[in-house]
Amino acid sequence: MRLKARRLRFLSQLQTVKLSLQNAAEGLALLGPQDKYLRLIQSRTGAQITSREAEIVISGGMEEVEKFKRLFEVLLQLIRNNITLSERDFMYALDLAQEWKVDELLDLFKGEITTTFRGKPIRVKTIGQRHYVSTIKKRDIVFGVGPAGTGKTYLAVVLAVSALKEGAVKRIVLTRPAVEAGENLGFLPGDLQEKVDPYLRPLYDALYDVMGPDQTAKALERGLIEIAPLAYMRGRTLDDAFIILDEAQNTTPEQMKMFLTRLGFGSKMVITGDVTQIDLPRGKKSGLVEAERILQDIEEIGIVHFAEQDVVRHSLVQKIIVAYQKENENQG
């Protein structure tokens, strides 16, 4: 009798819910081509999730059913607001659902920072990115530290272009260390501009996406945008400018101090880097690591740390980052 009572209690905790779809296009957007997104979701839950004609059926334990019912409701709401969701968006939604935070997606997709030159909306895609953008808007100096693919540099460039268009700054200055991975510019062919351009290419790529190649070229010609190696910053004071230092983990402490003290009136600085990818010679300290330690107690300076969950590239990139982190921890 006791066993029977226990089984009845267990069964009473199981439930089934159904969600209706309005049309086939909605089902394709929600479940992915050949149910790709559905399989992703099924692999992350003990609940049984099936698609039958114009509805989704979720069966299982009460907690899991409620969790994934809310996930599908949020995803459907976004789709019905004409938001196109990528595989990465689904993966991130799953991560949030596991922590009962999936409703935060609605806020993430609510507004847009700006649009690309082709008219595609640019939005934050993770909670970490939202915090980063918010901090840049509030602080004059912000450090964005975290793994590759988290949008640190791209979002900084987007905000810089927006500030220039709005008249909040008069120019954009983009810089990064010119020597990386033990390479020396002297061994590269061409004049100085041709030597440094490959190192600055990611900054050009971000500008092209937001402004388009033609408008970027015009802005560079007029001096509204300056892209230069970090060494060019010495001795200058930069007023009314949005200044971005990329790949800051490869600065020396002396270079970082030099850069930070270029800040002028009406200016913003964003410093981005990944402390797991330091290419300085052995024994050389990273200016980014030291700056974080020295400046952490200055309230006017924002320091934002991204996690692997903030990676917005291919889902494999996130797994690669996690694998390398585990390897480093094991070696440590």
C-alpha cells in the first residue's frame, strides 16, 4: 500500500501542457529547420517535448514542464514580434531557462542600439552585453574583459559611431598594440600604413558593418575617425573623442598608463581585452591585468567581465573556450 501511495504521489506531479502555433512559418522559426532547435532543447531536459501539427506538447515532471513551457512562450513572443532568432539565441535562451531567467530575453530584444548600414538592427544578445553597453553609457572609462566572441570590440565601435552621429563626440579614435605574438613589424613588407593595417583589420571590419565601406572611407578622410597603432597616442590629449583600445592584454603597464592618461574633456575610453590570450614576451606583465588591479576601487571607472555564456559566435566557440579554461585550471 505504501509503494502504491508513493507511485500515486509521483504520478500526480507529472503533467502535460500544450502550446498552440498560429501557422507553419511560426513552427519553422521556433523549432528550426528539420526541428534542429527542438532537438537542442530536447537534449537539455528530462521532459518529453514533441511537435504535433500546430501544437507543441510538453510532458514530464511539474518543474521541468513549467520551465520549458515558459521557454517556448518567451520564444514565441519574440518570433511574433518579428525577431529572427539564431541558433546561438536558442542556446542562450536554454541557459537562461535552466536558471529560471528566460524572461530576461524579452528585455534584451526590446530595443536596438542602432542599425547596420544595410538597416539590420543591432541589439545586445546577452545579459553581460547589456551590462557592458549600460556601463559605457554611464562611465567615462570602461574596461571590457572576457573571451573572444563576446562582442567587446564590436559593441564599443557601435556605441562610438552612435555617439559621433548624435554629436556627443567630434571624432572616434581606434587603437591597438601593433606587435603581437612575438612578431615584429619590421619584417612585414610595405610602408608603415601597410605594416600596421593587418593588426587593425578587426576595427575596420566593425566600422564597415555599422557604417559601410564608403561612409567609413569618407569619415577617415575627413579625420572623423582615426585608426592608429598605440604608439601614436603618446604625447596627445584627446578631447571630445570616443577612444577604443583593443587587444589591451598585449599592452605593457607603461603603455596602458600612457594610454589612460590621454583622456581629455568630453571624451570616453573603452579598453577591451582577453587576459587568456596574452602574447607578450615571457616575464612581461600585461598592462590590462595590472590596470584592473590598480584601478578597481575607482568608482568612476567601469570594469565589466564577460563569461563564456556571453559568446555570440558559433556555439562551438563557447565549448572551445570552456575546454581551454579547464585545461588551464588543470595545469594550474
